[in-house]
Amino acid sequence: MTELNLIPASELVDGFRSGTFDPVDALEASLQAVRDHDEQVNATVLIDEGAGRKAAEASAARWSAGTPLSPADGVPVTIKDIILTRGWPTLRGSKLVQEDVAWDEDSPATARLRESGAVIFGKNTTPEFGWKGVTDSIRHGVTRNPWDPSKAAGGSSGGAAAATALGMGSWSVGTDGGGSVRIPGSFSGIVALKPTYGQVPVWPASAYGTLSHIGPMTRTVRDCALLLDVLAQPDSRDWSTLPAPATSYVAGLDGGVGGLRIAFSPDLGYGHNDPEVERAVRTAVDSLTDAGAVVEEVSLDLEDPAAAFHVLWFSGAAKVLKAYGPDALDQVDPGLAQAVREFGLEATAADFLDATAVRMALGERMGELHQTYDVLVTPTMPIPAFTAGQPAPDGWPSQLWTSWTPYTYPFNMTQQPALTLPCGFTDDGLPIGLQIVGPRHADALVLRAGQAYERATDWHTRRPPMLNHD
């Protein structure tokens, strides 16, 4: 039964339906994976075996009676410790957050998971308030890469990515304000989607404003679509929530990419890629061509919008910390404090409006691109995972996380759906990610393109080396 934690959730549900195994078996396999591997990677901050078993037993009874709540009923899932979970603390990786207060609300994502019958049994690590692209915090320590624990898992949803890669649950739910599901998705060799803004409701409202998204983190594209079906339901607490999708994201997933117009940009005009990343991504693009897509390499010649992003992002971080009093900056991650002082506290209303203008211009440019091309393909990350516990690669010219994530945060600014999925490995065995970006509201198309690539390759079937020692 230990392999139940590694099969796709879509197959897990088939087993529940046939009675081959039940949700209690699936949960026990996931809990065993936590026992076996979490000490090496530090992916979780809370595991509640009792609550998980209670939910799994209720799900097993529903499947036995032929009355499951949804196609996700009984699937084991963990949630990033930024997202509210009723009955459990949400500490956000910070010592500023007090644990002994009432935790009596679910965020929309948590509520939808409960309504679907999914088995929520734990919470995942995050850097302090999800502020950066690696996952370490003063409160919870360093989260490590499932493929090589000496390397970073990425962030800020690094715990969710590592847990998913190692079968500590079939799925995880993360947040993404500048790449936070896609960065660790790429580094950890899993599938992760930043949906169109508003497709998955956010509450309480993020201090990072309309940069912040919530998205599914899974091991296959089909599972990603299945989890998005659960999450993408309106919630009145989010003023910007979108209507429920007209059809399931799983419907049409196998439509292929025949005739699809794909723009390939290796660098967006300003990035620089590790040669192994460049090689793997170009090979992936060739696979899309072989699958019937019409692919054209384009020179976008974009200007890096990092300066505008910094104003938007770190003014949000400054707002987060302000709620904890005047001494908060002295008690948080030194890198966060430095960035807030440099970019957040000094930003004026005029600076914010100027940054918004850059954002609007970038969105206009991308809208124009999608008049010609259905989707855009890029590397997810220009580099593979680097040493765990540090903010940037050795010898890197900047310690700020945006300096090594050039292809993720632009699409938070434009609010477009962006999917990462594995497309190869370095010679050292570290995962490489392919990013597929669509126009706003084209989440289903992005998933369909990802599914076509996944079907043509087997990267998603590879397992982290530590799993081979089970």
C-alpha cells in the first residue's frame, strides 16, 4: 500500500470507486511518507493524524455507500501555512504570529477542499509571510530539495512542492505572488499552476494585492486540472472572484496541440539561462512541434519589470509588517527587513502609480502577443536549484530573489495563467521546468498544452532518489 501516495490522484479515485483500496489506505501511505522523508526535507509545520484519519474514514464510508462528494473525495492533501485552516494555526513562517489565538476560519481554498471531501492532514513550510523565492524562516528552518537535500526547494511554496514530490499527500495548495508555486515546482520537479487572477478566491485579502494568486501543486497535469476544479469556485469574501468555470478543467484536457500557435521566448528579452536549462527547454519545444503545434521563436525584447515589481511587492510587505508594531522589522528575516526598508518604506503613492503603469503596459504587450499566439513558452527558471539556506546562488551579483527568477513575476503583474511542468534534468540530476503561459482566462488551454507535452514525455514519472530507498 505504500505506493498509493505516489500514484496520480485520478487513479487513486478510480481505486476508491472500485473498492480496490480506500481513503484510509491512501492517507496512511502519505503519513508514512512524512515519517520517512520529512526529517530530510523539512516540508511540513503541522501534521494532524487524528483529523486526517477522521476525514479519511468519513470519505471511505461515502465511497462504500456510493455517495462521494466529488471526484476529489478522499484524496490526501496538504496546505501551505499561509492559507487559513480552521482549527489549526496559520503561522506564516513568522515568530510575529501568535499561535494561541482563535483559528476559526477557513480560507476559500480550504473550504472548497473540505466541501469536496478531500482529506486535509497537514500544513507546509513557507518563508516569512511568503516573501521570497526560497523556503527558509527563523521560525521553521530550511526546507530542502527532494532531489538533493543539499539544494533549495525553491519558494515560497517550497514545503508544498517538496511534500508533493515525495508523496506526502497527493496534492498541495500553494500561493503565488511572484512565482511562488512555479519556482519550487520547477526546482522540485512537479506540476504547478498559477491560475488567472481571481479564478481561485483569496481571503483574507493579500497585502500583496492583485499580485497574489492561489494555485494547485500536483505530480501530473491531469491532477492539476482536477484540483483546479475544486478550487476555482466563487467565494463572496473575495471582491475580485471570477464566476465558476462553465465546464470542468479536465474536459478537453486531451485535445492536443495540433495547430496551436506557440510563441517560444527563451529569455523574454532580458534573461540569461544556464546551458543545461537552455538545452532542455529547446528540446521540450521540439516535442511540442512534433506533437503538431506551430512553434515560432520570438524576440520579445521586453524590459525587465523588476523595479516596478519591487515597489508593488515590498510596499505590500511593509504593510504586512506594520500590523505587528514598530519593532517588527527588528524581529523578522534580515533579508525581508532590508528589502522593506529599501523598496517598501520609501515608496510613495506616485511610485506605486508609476509601477502600476509599467504593469498595465506589460499587460497590454502580452495581450497583443496573444492576438497572434495562443500560448507563450519559456523556461520556468533560468537556473537549477542552488545551495539550500541561502538567498541566491554562489557568486550571484544580487541577493534579492527576483534577480534569479526573471520569468515568473512578470505574469503575476499581468495576472495570466502560467503552468510549470518538468522537462528534463541537469547532469547532476536536478529538475528543469518548462513554463506555459496563456492569455487571461485561458487556464484550460494552458493545461491542455501542458497535458500534450506531458503525454509525449516521461519526465513526470521520474522519482526523487530518496524514494528509491524505501
